[in-house]
Amino acid sequence: MKFTSLLIATAAGSLAVPAMAQDRDTAEDFNGPYIGVVGGYTMQPNDGHETLTFDTDLDGTYGDPVNTAGGTNAFSPGFCGGGATGTANRDCTNDKDGAEYMARLGYDKRMGNFVVGAVLEGGRSEARDRVSGFSTTPASYTMSREADWQAGARLRAGYTPGGGVLFYATGGGAYAKMDNRFATTNSANSFADNGKTNAWGYSAGGGAEAMLTRNVSLGLEYLYTDLNDDDYTVQVGQGTAPDANPFGEDTDIKRSDPHFRTHSVRASVNFRF
């Protein structure tokens, strides 16, 4: 409802533009190339059921149990969908929502009251996603990730009732260079990861854009993004741990859910040529 109200406010605002906007030809609204800047806020859905998953025999298949020398589950304290604050599975920090900022380049083709176009954009978001596991040692193991930078290429199609305001839907491909990090309180085993990874997926959403002058428009948009980040792996070695340690000689760790999903509400200022 809040987003709908914002769209209505954007449309209503176009009816009160200053006199300097009245010399434009509304038949040319939303027609041709433009550049813009985008700012907004990124939120993550609840992923409290996410866990760490293990490949103890290095056959590429995850889901193997990690057992103690006595045959019990070494990760019986469980997992949390956030950041560990100690070696016990309690008081985990939440995932971090945050601001996002982008630059964009687009082109629209006006056909009567219908508009079709394409947009390219790139920038970054401050949102960070974490998952933690806890062993009986006791020890904690936390994976976190955020987009070091990201980009999207989308189509959009919409309707403008005589110019002035455009209501549209948009969708297309998305990419991010993911900044992955790993932290643990286990000082016996050795740990190595592959750092930054490539994530591919899609974005879809919709919004409204209002002409303020002949060349300047203001937009409001909702965008859902789903990126598949399946390449990040932490490799566990024996280190100084005894031969009978739960990880054995080598074990690989991944997240159980490779998807990095976000909801964004964003505003844009665009200059049209």
C-alpha cells in the first residue's frame, strides 16, 4: 500500500509542475535516449532456514554429515540465518539491509500512449547476507556476502495517458560481483576460500515516471532481484587438528541456499535528450 501511495503521489506531482514545463510538447514525452541516477533502499527477505552444507569426501555432492569421533553430529547446535556473536547458537545478528545507488542509460520509443524501451544500469547496494553454523567444539562458522558491484539490462513497457506520467513494468537480466567472506572461531583447522564470485540472475518490477520539465523526469520504482551465487566455497584442511577431527583431512563448505534475493524501492532523476 505504501508503494501504491507513492506512485499516486508521483503522478499527482506531475500536475503541479512549474510553468517552465508547460512549453514542452507532451507528444514527445518518454521518447528517445536518457541518462539518470538512482538511489534507494534494499531489503532482504527472511532466510532463517538457511544452513551450511558439507562435502566431506570431495565428490562435489553436498549434504554429507560431519560427525565427531564418537559418531554424533558435530553441528548439532544448529545454524542461524545471520551473523554469529559467539560460539553458541544464540543472539545472531540479522542480515543487513542498506542503501543502493546506481547510474543508468536508457532509450524509450513512444507509440501513441504506449511506450517500450530498454535500460542499462550499474552501481552497488549495501545489503549483506549472512549464515552461521555452530559446532560442539564449541566454535562458530559464518559466511557473509554482498554485491561488490552489480549491473542490470532490462526491457520496460508502459502506458502514458497523453504524456506527463508513464506507468510501466520492467524485467531482464542481472549480474553482480559478489564479495564473499568467511569467519570462524576454530583455530585448529585451516580454512581457505575463493573470495569474490560471479552471480547471475534476473530483476523484475514496475514503477512510474513523471516529466518535470521538457528534459527532466522523476521516477519511483520497485525492483525484485534474484541472483544465483553458487560458486563460493570454503575449503577446510586438517591444520593442527588431530587426525580424528570431524572435518577429516579435507572438507568443503557451502551455503545451502545460493540465491541472493533483494527487494528495492528506489527513486530516479533522469535527463532526456
